[in-house]
Amino acid sequence: MSTPPAIVILGVGALATARRIQPCYEGARVHGLQGRVNDADVAYTELNAHLRELYSSGTPIVALCAAGIVIRCLAPLLANKGVEPPVLAVAEDGSAVVPLRGGLSGVNTMAREIAAALDVPPAITTSGELRFGACVLNPPDGYTLASIDQGKRFVSDLLAGEATRSEGDAPWLDDVQLPRAEDARRAIRVTPLAWSGATDELVIHPRSVVVAVDAKTAGDGLYERSLAAAQEHGLAAQSLAVLLAPLSLASDPALRHAADALQVTLRFTADDAQPARSAGMLSRSLRVPHKTLGAEQAHIAFAVAHAPLAPATVGSARGRLSVIGLGPGDASLMAPAARAALTQATDILGYETYVKMAGPFRAAQRVHGTDNREEMQRARHAFELASEGRHVAMVSSGDPGVFAMAAAVLEALDDARNEPHSAAWAAVELEIVPGVSAALATAAQAGAPLGHDFCMVSLSDNLKPWSIIETRLRHAAEADLVMAFYNPISRARPWQLDKARDIVREFRAPATVVVLGRDIGRPGATLKTTTLSELKSAEVDMRTMVIVGSSTTRAFRLDSSGKEWVYTPRWYE
Ligand code: SAH
């Protein structure tokens, strides 16, 4: 299954059953209602909205609650064609497993798997399944029906007493109790060739065809041209499994578009060989018998294997480097895009502490924790891994572009432009995913101290001379900007914060509001409001964010809760 299911629970009573289901699906997480379930993997605030969001995004749903509740939540979405992920209701004590939706996306298979894990019989209600012991219309991964409507007609013919024969390799049908007859008029045909439209056959396409293109094929219309070429050879679009292109085309958007439109996996060859040649050369990697279609001089050629292909065995993947920000620490403050990169990555790179914060990881994911302070070296390592076709997630806390790895990664790429490996690095799909930076997270805890113009300054003189820092502090103080100090102090830099405070004091009143946020978004977080004159470096360490207010920043305390709020108004007098 491509997307792991969300196991959704409403209360702690269902947690034990949820945890029994979880091991059935790698990557499955338990979603718990916030406030009622503390130990879930993902928290949600409202069941209705949450189920609808999961369903619309095509995520399989295993809901541990009454079937009626699930149906009511999803009812408004059921009329829409398009994604139809499996949806199941499971009794919270594990005594009943009810497949609700997704007959064609494997809901009954899931019902069987979950029921087996819970040691109960699944509540299967699909006639074809009950009669034949399997859903004929839901072939296993690697196979697709030519037409669902024709499939439904075909199955109802069989239910009405017709017999069928099979042509082609359909190993999963061997154990299915179909009414068979060698001379039957009806046939189940497993073939990469397109369905003729005949109503007495059920055509199932194995995803067994590689489309190989060359650099000359690139550009707009690649999708249409590939489809037309497939049609010329009589191949069904649903049989296509892989679009194979030279790596030099990796960043051509037309290629991505064509792969998405054809619903195939994009894979790459290292050279610009003729498509027919690269399709022909697949014999070594495919390890299954196949034939090549397409003339030597054609720009599009096909390799047709005898069985469904595992795309990962064809050519190599385009490497990816996701430079992500984890936010301050709390998982709820991490952008979903960063979470997605962490889930998909094959390799995770970063400081030991941050890597720990980003986990846990699957056993198959390689974790390269490092204490290496040499940022450029780490950036180059990330590109080396990614250019081998791996998906690397490089983690920083907060935002990766704020005193963190993103700049080093771009600098490494920039520096490499004249190196021999530049083409391989340039082919890497690079993305930078923003995060909630420490200044923003701390400000939100305190209120809105950054409500007006502000600046972010790192007090570390490891990478820049202290004289520059002093000049900036002076100008920022004179300009009456609110200031967020990153890296305010460390054992090796004990005096810098006091010096910075003294500089700001030359321009700002002693009563200027100062916010100290330590370990914000992490266990043991503390938040303190003080003033410029009382700011002591003993209260600050390298895990602290120091926000120095402007002349207009103010603080007030609510009588009722005692909570102190800090804000900088958006206007000046
Ligand atoms: N990329 C990070 C900043 C890295 S510099 C970001 O955008 O947040 C490291 C400094 O950030 C620390 O010395 C501290 O000043 C601040 N910092 C990082 N995480 C913090 C947290 N959770 N709470 C308070 N300050 C934090």
C-alpha cells in the first residue's frame, strides 16, 4: 500500500486496539482527539474535519468508532468521484471490523488483514468477494483494470452463471473459485495491450512497460507524444510503469508533468543514449524477459516486460535534498511539508540533537547524526548522498534559512558549479522547507513583541568579526528596531551578551522590555520577562532566545490569570 492508513481514535479506550492494528502497516500512525488522548502519534482537534481531510488527501482510514459516525462525517464527500481511499470502522474493543468504502482500493483486503490481527472474522458484504473468495476487480499491486464499468458488468455476468477462461499470467487468480471453462466465451485477459472494447472480456493490465525517451524528446507535449507512441504500438496507457530519461533532463518540468500525467515513476539513465538502446539495455537491470519496441532512431521507445515491474529496479532515481526546519521542537509546530520529507527520506542528516528531535525513524532509513561543526562539509556530504539517487533530509531546528544549514547547502552548490561533479549535483531536486524560527516561537509565547519592525541578529562571532556585530547592534538600536538575539552566549563566548546589552543601553531606556525564552516548544520550556537594566547573562544560555523590545514595546498582566503579555503596537505616535 502506498499511503499508510491513519488509525483514528476518539478516546483512550480504543488505544490498545489501535496499537494492535498499527504493526500491520508500516508507517501507520494513531491519530487521537486532542485533550482526550495524550499518547497518540498525531493529535487532531475535530473528528469531522479530520476525517474529511484524510479522505480528500487519499489517506486510508481505520476509524475506531461507530460505523454510523464515520458515514455521517464522510457523507458530503462520497458523491465526488476521484480518490476513494479504503475506509473501515473497527469496534474499539476490536470485536468487529467493518469495511465501509474503497472496494476497488482494497478495503476488503485491509479488513481481512486487520481482522486477522484482532483474531475476529471481517464483516465482508461484497457479493463477488463472498462467492469467489476474492475481489476480481481489485487485482494486486502492479496490475490495473482496463475499465471498472466493464469489470462490474463482467463480474455480474459471472454471478449470473457465466463461465470464464483466463489468458496471460494472473497468479493471484489461481486460488480464486471462479466458474472456469476452457471453451468459455468470456475471458479474463492479462495483457499490456489496450482493451478493444469487447464486452465479453475483462482486461487487466500489468504495469510492465518502460517508456524511454532522449534529450530531444524533452519539452512540452511529452505526455501527449508518449501516449501517442504507446497507442501506435497498441500498448495501454495503464500498462506504463516507468518513464526513463537521461539525467541531464532531470530538472525539465515537462518530464515531471509527463510522469505525473502518465501516472508512472520517473527514473533516470546516466547517459544520453538512444531511447531504443537504453530500453534495450534494461535486460540487465530488469532481470525479467522483455522485448523492445521502437526503432533505433526513434526518440521514444518501449521495453515490455513479461511481468509487472518494480520501478526501483529500472535506472536510478533522481536524488532529492530536502533542507528542512523542524520548528522549535514541538511536533505540532513542524510544517506538514517538513514532516512529509522526513517520512519519505532515505537518509537523515544533521546534528545529533536535532536528528533525535526529528525521529523516530523506520529501520530502513539511514540516520547520519553528526557533531561535525563544519557546515560546508556536511552540505557537501548531503549532495554526495543525494546525487547517488537517495532522498536526503537535512534537518535544522527552527527555520533552516535562519542561522542554519540552508545557506551552507546553497553555498556548496554554488561553489561546485565549475567542478566535475556539478552536473550530478545540479540534477538533485533541491527543496528548502521553512520552519518556525526560535524568535517567532518565543514571540508567540510572550504575545507579539515582534508586532512592529524588528531584526534578527546572531551574537556569535564564530563566523563573523565581533566589530561587525557591534556596528549592527548600534544601528539597530538607533533605528529603534526590536531585536531578536540568536546564539546569545556560550561557554566559549561568555561576555558578548553583556557587551551587546551595554551597546543597546546607550540608545534605549533601562525599563525597555526584554523577553527570555528558553527551550521554547521543548520539555521544560521557560519564559521570562525582564528589563534591559536587569538583563543578566547568568539567566541566559545557548538554548535561550533574547528579544529586546523597542521604545514602544510594552507589557501588562491580567488580574484574572496573572499571565503577562508583551506586545509592540503597530503604530507610532
Ligand atoms: N535555525 C534556528 C536557529 C539556530 S541558531 C531557528 O530558526 O530557530 C541557535 C540559537 O537559536 C540558539 O542559540 C538560541 O538562541 C535559539 N534557539 C533555537 N531553538 C530555540 C528554542 N527552542 N528556544 C529558545 N531559543 C532557541
